[in-house]
Amino acid sequence: QTRLRGQAATLTEAFDALAAAGDVDVEEYWAKVSPAGISRKKFDEWVEKMITSGVAHAPRFGYLRKS
């Protein structure tokens, strides 16, 4: 459970840091979190969860924006 919590914190912190500059390129976001050992499947599920929960939305294909 600690590992999962750590991954969630890594994903959240990276998104917040990238979103501070505006729209977030999904591939840039992936490049930032993948060295932490997060699988692409987990990352894609996380992005989908952020969109469906309203934390972020996709203003155009391949980009996220903080809601």
C-alpha cells in the first residue's frame, strides 16, 4: 500500500508541477513519472481517473488541463 501511495503522490506532484505552466503534454507527463517505476498501464489508468473525477480535462488530444 505504501508503494501505491508513493506512486499516487509522484503522479499528483508531477501533474501539479507541469500544470503550473499551463496545459500538460501527456507524453511529457509520462516521461517525468516513468523513471519512478510507474507502468504505462497504471499511468494511463491514472490519467483516465483524473479526467472522469474532474481533476483534469482534455482541451485537445494528447493534453491535459487542471480543472
